[in-house]
Amino acid sequence: MHKDTPHTPGTPHTPRSTAAALLPLVGGPANVTSVAHCMTRLRLGLADRSRVDDAALRALPGVLGVVEDGESYQVVLGPGVVGRVTEAFEALLAADGVGDTAKGAAAVTADAPAGTADAPTGTADVLARRGAELKARQKRRNATPLKSALRRVANIFVPLIPALIGCGIVAGIAGLLTNLEWLPGVTPALAALSSAFMALIAVFVGHNTAKEFGGTPVLGGAIAAVVVYPGVAEVTAFGAALAPGQGGVLGALAAALLGTRVEKWCRARLPGTLDVLLTPTLTVLVSGLVTLYVLMYAAGEVATAIGTAANWLLTTTGALAGLVLGGLFLPLVMLGLHQALIPIHTTLIEQQGHTVLLPILAMAGAGQVGAAAAVYVRLRHDTTLRTTIRSALPAGLLGVGEPLIYGVSLPLGRPFLTACVGGAAGGAFVGLFAMLGTDVGATAIGPSGWALFPLLAGGGGWAVTAAVYGGGLLTGYVVGFAATYFFGLGDGAARAVCDSGEHEPRPADRPGPRPASPR
């Protein structure tokens, strides 16, 4: 896009133009130390955080929000988009295209309506500033060894999510064709495609674990491969023969972590002439034997306990468990503790073919959407805030909740709590059906909201499972909306969004021009 090309609302931005606009706003190529992405966020390591222009970043078309987790600066772009923008961003870094980058930034900011790249104005920007302050405060609270460890565990599993999603959808297609008795010659091939990754997921976990903790990735993968090797059936540990895959991803993670420690110990003590031969040998030998005779058995017991506990929880206390899990998930996200659930989800998928926890936790997003819709209806004269909600709701429906959390409900305070109430109601709905024998599971992690429908699985078949999950979403929307509409927006909330004095709610019968939308 050229500077003389006018921008109209709805004009699409290419991944390259978005990346070109982002780069100077995060301090330029010299300020970027690392680049990665997950399902929805571009994750950047920055040398100097103070060089980031937060206000201009939030004003960019296509940017749904920004989040800091203590180790990276994250730009929320949404599913699908983030991968293409990351690729373009890395290409700009590789070319060190400072001139082109500055030009792209000028084009995008010139196209934005006046005031969006300057100092924040309006209620939405007041809430954005308040959300940034809350995030900064939470970032300081989250800087603990436990939460840093959980983030590192998440870094191991997050890169696996695209493969889990792809294989999960293929597995769903294969199951549907099998049930309908269609294409019997194709379904075995689809089943093989969907199952191959899960059969070898331990190797990928081992590779990523070694990479994350400073070891040699291929050695981590080699050590973890013993977990799924069929020949382990000939090995006896604690008086019982091992089974291929025993311990699953937990065993692979522990094995690769041990291997990384052994490798570092060897490299620190062996001379260079022996290091190249002895370090990999001792790493595989010592770590592999400990994995076979200790870790596989121990991790297998833990994994079995996780599966048993999850099934018991939902079949025995389903409605109560759903209420608690759905209601507390947003606070868990705020505390950074939700990352501890990733290995649990993966273990359940590996054991049972799906995780029964994710659909319940997804109800928290439904409550958030309902709460945001209530704010939109109640504060109908607040144009800037309604614009923020309109732009963030589609992403919220697809499970990307950060823009609504940090831009609307959390800065307002009480709507965050009523959103949790909606999530609790939706979780209780899904949990109740689990008690009645209709479990709802997901064959992959990552997507949420409406995006989770293709990945649903359960004992009652996809149609029944989807109906229960859809009912849970609807419950979350309705209860989140009602709780926020009646209890989440008192006079204090109305004053809070207007405390800057820049936008006063205007009675419906008062004449006057409508304030211009910021985008």
C-alpha cells in the first residue's frame, strides 16, 4: 500500500504490510532478539522494552491486542493470520529492511484515521491503558520460578499444536466415514495419517525439551524415542514388562530433561577430543537406561492417575467440576497457571483419543463473549468502547479472548467477574451431561469457541457431542450476558469508563453529532 492510497474500513492488509508496520513499532530489527508464534500470537523477544510504541501497535489494523508474559512481548493477530505475518516478519528481519519497514509503517499509520497513532483518546483507549497497567502488574506477580517453569513447559508443547489440530481433524473425518460406511478403501489411510503423529509424539516432545533447556535437540529426541520403541516390551522394570508408549509425553519430557542435564555435565568436564564421541554416547546410555528402568514406569503411573482422575471427576461430580473449572479458567490464565494444563491435555489425548477438560475450559471464553455483548448493549452511547467490542467479538467467538479481556472486561473490573460466572454456567452444563454419560472431548488443543467444533469427539457420536458443546456455549453466552447486564455495570462502572472526562455518556434524546470511531 502506498502513502497516497486511501484506506477505507474493511480494506485487507497483506501479511507483509502488517509485518512492515509492526517492525519499527517494536523498536526495529536491532531490538528484536527472537521471533516465534503460537496459535494466535506473534511472540517477540526484545532487547529494550521501552522502545516499543504500545499505543501505535494497538491502533494498527489487524492487531487484536498485546500481551506480556514476562519473557516475551506478544502481539495478538488471530489464528491463521499469525503464521503468515510471522513469516513476513522474519523475512524482513533477515533482509534487515529498515527502509522498507519504515515505509510500510508510514503507509499504514497514514491510512489510519487521525488520532489513532497519537496519544490515546476516548474511553476505549482509557480502558486499553488501564488494561496495560493491569498486565504490567500481573507480569510482576508472575515473575516466579514456578510460573517461569510452566512457561518453559508450554514452549515445549505449543509448537506441536498445529500437528495435533491437523491430525485431530483427519481423525474426525476418518471416524465419520467409518460410521457412514463410506469410502472403505480410504478410511484406513486416513486413520494411519491421523495416528502416526500421536504414535511418535514422544520423539517430538523430547526434541523440543532438549531445545528449550539448552541441550542438543536430536539427542533429546533419540532418548525419548525409547519410550515408543516396540522393543521395550522385552524389558522388565519393577517386576513387570514395559509397554511401548508407557509414560507417554510425561516420560518423554522427563527423559529428555535428564538427557540435557547429562549432556551439559559431560560437556563441562570432557576435553574437546573426547567430547564429540563420549558426550552423545554417555547421554544416550545413561539417560536411556534411567528412562527404561525408572522414568517409564513412574511416568506411566502418573499418566494413568491423570486419566483416572479426569474420568472420575466428570462422571461423579461433573456439574460441580464443570462449574469450578469453567469459572476459574480466566483467573488461571491471569495467573499464568493454565500452562500447567497443556501436558495434562496431551496425556489425555494420547491415552483416550481426546481431552475431556478442554471443552469445559472453553466455556470461559463463552462467558467472556456474553459479558462483552452486555457491555456493548448497556453502554450504547460509548462509541469508542463499542468499536473495540465490535472488532474483538469475532475473534472472541473463535476462542481468541485476549482483546476482550484486556480491552474491555478486566479494566472495567466487575464484568470480568460476571464473565467468570458465565463460564461457570457453561462448564456446569457440559459437566452435567458428562455425569449423564455423554462426555464431550477434543482431539486436539489450541482452538476454542466455535473453532473447536471440527475437533469434537465423544462416546455419543459427533452430532450429540456437538449439540452438548453448543448448548454449553449458548449457556455461557446467555448467563455471561445476563450477569453482566444486571450486575456487572453499575453506576461505578459507568463512571469508571468516563473518568478521563473525554467521553461522557449522552442521553438518547440529547442532540449532537456522533463521535467519530477511532478506526
